[in-house]
Amino acid sequence: SIYMRGVDFIQVPTTLLSMVDSSIGGKNGINNKHGKNLIGTIRQPNKIIIDITFLETLPIEEFINGMAEIIKIASTSNCELWDILFKHNIESVKEDNDLLLEIIKRSANTKMHIVEKDEFEKSEDISTSRMVLNYGHTIGHAIEKLTGERHGYCVAIGMVLEIDPKNILIRNLIISCLSKYRLPTETEDNLDTERLVEFIKNDKKGNKMITLDNIGKPRIVEFDIKDIHNLFHKTVLVKSDPVIVKDSISKDEMISFTAPGSKSETNRILLLAAFGKGECIIKNALLCDDTVHMIHTLISCGILIIVEGNDITVHGSNGELFDNGREIIPKEFYIGNSGTCMRFLLPILSTRIPYNDFNIILRGDKWMDKRPMTELVSVLNDHGCNIKEKPITIDCRYSFQGGFIQFNNGISSQYISGIMIASPHAKKNTIIKINKMYPSLTFINLTYQIMKKFNIPIIKNEEDSDFIYYKIKTKSYTNPSSIEVECDATACIYPMVYSILNDINMNISNIKESNQQGDFRLYQKLIRHDYHEIDMDSSDTFMTFAVLFSFIPE
């Protein structure tokens, strides 16, 4: 592009990244000490010749490196390509040359179309601007300059960080797709954030950045460098001064608090509605990492789910997934660090995925890999499945059959709840036997009560002096037209602690006597000032209570 003021040339890219990105568009750049690609020109090649046999010579890391740019272009500018990528994973793409070639063609043609409309990146109209190709690169380039890590790996992290943190649905969707292709989604804790911020200040794009509002809906935003700085500063400063409100609030005054919806109930209701018949509107649902991973997995299974604020509309599948399993079933589901999703989804997917001669992977992050799953896998394998661990891999030729299952007192309540939710879809009726002294029985009862709201044929038998039996018939069920999620009893502990420590009146407006969550009975004891002996079994509030009790006078 510089010699003799430019000469004709042909690009013959030999890496996946260059085939779909750097060989297309005419940009030529070099780095200097202040940042990446700050010196360069634009000159288009006469031709680009792509031969995917070059990729056979590369290590897997270079293949992963190139997938970042493909996911970038798909998420901003090609929804059909996005759908293909989300159904597959690194193994299924790498092993299928026809599929790989199709992905490369779609990605390359999409970028060429964008470059043709705005070769010199002058347009600020997102529908025509070449700037859209910079998604993930503002922060990604800075990480790359600082760490020396591969370009695609850094862009992947940038893609996550350049989404508004409040947009949890899309942020988790991008993380899910990147993780299927083994790309990183977060930085190491030991980054020199001051230098990183300096690199971003020197970025050639100034203070403009591409963010993603939805798949296929990028947006140009202006950012404040302080916002970038805060993304990387994870240190939390805790002041030890107590919060005293007695002087400002009279003893007769009442403070009101409205609790968010329950995560436990939201996940159970989502799963039941997805496999029931008909439309169900879930009101006061909680959107958090766990429930968003659940929503994305169910949508990937072909179930229509619409999220509007805290209301979620689910169009039930009646237990029938996919018009054509081989074409539609994703090869891999990513569920982050959501143990609830893993434990609830494994039984139902092992029950309802149509017969096929391939495997489905349920994969989480590095923390999820440390969570125990062996007991649930063993129960499912003893009742018809063929599931392997690390990662969880479902052999789709086999399914959960139902039958008699006795659980010991040490097993997770989420294992039991997951199997209960899957049982209406099993091959035969299911009988679950649990000791009455099981420590987390309140969570099992929560599942039972919610299943009753869906008119699922489940019978609870407590006639035995030592055991409870749940009998669940194999039968389809019709969703209620709407169902409201009770407030999260665990979340209520914080205002309650605040109220007790400061001796003020607190009204939690949306907690009801009908609440079936295990923590609710703890509050009833607190209200009676019965602090002396509380069985907390597996309650999330254990440490909060421990701190609270240390402040209560003898």
C-alpha cells in the first residue's frame, strides 16, 4: 500500500482470522508504543483467494482465535449466521468442512458488503457504517496491547465488556456463544488497569464505541473513560461505620419494601411452562444470571419466550421439541455458573430430546466444573440414560424412563426437583421416596406446590411414619394462562436485618402467607423474636443470620 504509492496485490489468507477479517477491507496497519494499528493506510486487494485446507495445518488455538471475528460479524450484522453458530460448537464446526466453508463464506461476504458501503469509515449511520466492525475492538485492542494475547481472544472479552451491564439478556447470550467456541469472556484479575485505560484513551476511534442492544442491532455510543475505568476496578470498599437511622425515623413510622421475584420459583415455572401446553404469562419473574441462562437454553430448544420487563411469556411446547432434531438441536448449551440450570435442565433434556445418534453437551464455566453432579448423573443412568461427566454429555439415543427412585438424605434438593419436573414426560410413571427427616424438604415441597398449579398429576403420600412418596403420572398438562412468582424470601432478609438492628418498623409489601420458600418460616420466627434455635438446613441466609445474631443482646 506504500511501495511505489501502492501496487496491485492478491490476498491468500492462511488462518481463519485472516480469511474472515483481516484480508478483507483493505486496512493495513502497524502498532506503536501508544496502541494498536495507529499507523496505516487503506488499499484494497485485487482478489482474495481462500483455501480452507490451510486450516488443517494450524493448532486449535488459531481456529478459536478466528471464531471471535466470525461471532462478532454474526452478532452485529448477520442473524442467519448467528443462528448457525449458536446451534454448533467448536468441535462440530471444525469437523464438518462443508459447514465450515459455509460459515466462512457468510462471514466474508457480510464484511465485504459493509466495506463496500463505507470503505473509509466516514458514516455515522449504524445501518451503513463500517464502524460496526469495531465491536469488541475498543477494549479488545487495549487488552491485546497490554497482554500480548491473541487478537480474537481479546476481542471476545471486549465484546462482553462493551455491552451495557444492565442488558443481561444479550450480555449472557454473547457469553454463551463465545464459550461454545472456547473463547475467554473475562479478564485476569492482575491486569494493569491504569495502562489499559491509557491505551483506550489513545484508540484511533476516539471516544466512540460499538455496543450491542440485541443480535443484529448494534449501536454507536460515546463513552466516558471513567466508565471504562470502573469496568476493571473490582475492588469493593466497605465502610465500617454503622448506619444509624433512629434519629431520622420515628418509632411509629413504617418503611415499605417490595422484594424482587424468587429465583427458585422463576426457574421452576419457566421449565414447567416450556414443556406444558399453551401460552403462560409469568408475572414478577426475576431476571438474573441463572434465569437468563435458563431462558436462552429453552429458546435454543425451539421454545418461543418473550421477555417484557419482569413479565415472561412462554409458548409451551407440550413436551415436543424441534421439528427436525438433527437440524435444530444445539450441539452444546452453555449455562455459566448456574448450578440450578444444570440440575434442572439435565433431567428434562435427557427425557425430551428426540432420538438421535449424536451427543448434547451441557457446559458451564470453570466454577461450574467444580460443582458435584455425580449423584444426579448416576440416578438418571440407573433409569435409562447414558450420561457422562466433565463435561456433561447426553447420549441422545437414550432417555429417562421414570420408575421408582429413592433418594438419600445427603442428595441435593435440586436433583430431586429436576427429576420431579421431568417425570410427567418420562416413559412410565415415577415414584419418588424421601425420608421425612430430609433436611431440605421445604424446597421439595415448593416444587410440588408449583407442579400442582400446573395441574400436573402428582400425588403426595405421607401415610408412612418415616417416608414421603411423590407419585407422578406420565401425562401432558396444560399451562395456566398466567402465574405470579412469589417474592424472593431470601432477599427479604436484608431489609429485615436493617429493621431489627435499627429498631424500626418495616413493611414487606409483597410477601404472603402462601409463600412456600424455605426461608419464609425463618422470618416468622424472627418476627416472634425466637432466635434461640433455628434449623437453617441449606438456607442461603445462613451467614447473614450469623452476622445478625452477633449484634443481638443476650
